[in-house]
Amino acid sequence: MLKKLPDVPALLIPFDPGGDLGWAVYRDSRLVDCGYGKHEAFLTKPVAEGNLTGGVFLVEIPISYPGEKSERDPNDLIKTGFRAGELTQLYRMCGMECESVLPVQWKGNISKAITQERLLDKLDEEERALLYRSKSVRAKKLNHNMVDACAMGLWRVRRWRGRPTNL
């Protein structure tokens, strides 16, 4: 039996809770805001204005693959998972439905560079301009967690390649 795909929400707020947390806001399947910053800055006030009830909060959950050699400290994954839980609770209290996704579910095993390339290809001119305005003026490149949050949003509203599965 096929699993019913979730509806595309009118309001979607995806978060990548990495060290420099990345976020995006989609309204009616369009990217309307995005950014990044330190986790603590996002614990007191949602990133989107107005009534959030009925919207969907989507957070990426970190995963460690068996036998994987990583340069990252495994405790970083625990901290990231904890941040994801705190954010989920905040948005649940705002009346949003909360979903989580593993990186492999929405992007497979592609590199940061390919993720960014696909994101830029899928965004329209106005959305790309918003993305570039949201980066730090000191940064030479886009923040990868903000890119992931925007790309996760495209995946969830079915503008990425393929359709959402296993939500």
C-alpha cells in the first residue's frame, strides 16, 4: 500500500539546526524569507510574523552512519539533535505541525556544492535575490545551513527533484 503524501502547506518553516542554524520561510510554495544565526537567537520568537497555526515546521535531524569516518565530534550530533528538539517545541507551542527529516531523505548523499547548485537552479530570480541578500556581507559564500534549510523547503513543497517520502 502506498503511503499518502502530505499536502503542501500554505506556510512552511524549515530549519537546519547546525552550529550556525539556517532557516527559511515559504508561503504558498514560494521562498519569502531566509537567514542564519546562533541557536539562542531563535528560542524566544518565531522567524515568521503572524498566526502560525496550521503551518508546518520542518527540522533536519542529524544522523551518524555506522562505520562512517567523520572529522566531526560525535557530541556535535547530540547538540544538534537537542537544538532540533528545542526548536520543535517552540513551534509546536505556536500551533504548527512539526515534521522531521533526515538529510538522506530529502537530498540523498550529495555534496554541499551540488545542493547549492540545485537550489539556485530551482529558485526563481526573485527568490535567488532574497537568498543572496540574506547572506552576510562579509561572507564570500552562502551559509550552508541556510542553503540546506531553503533546499529542504523546496523538497517539502515539491519543487526539489522527486516527491517527499517517509515524513
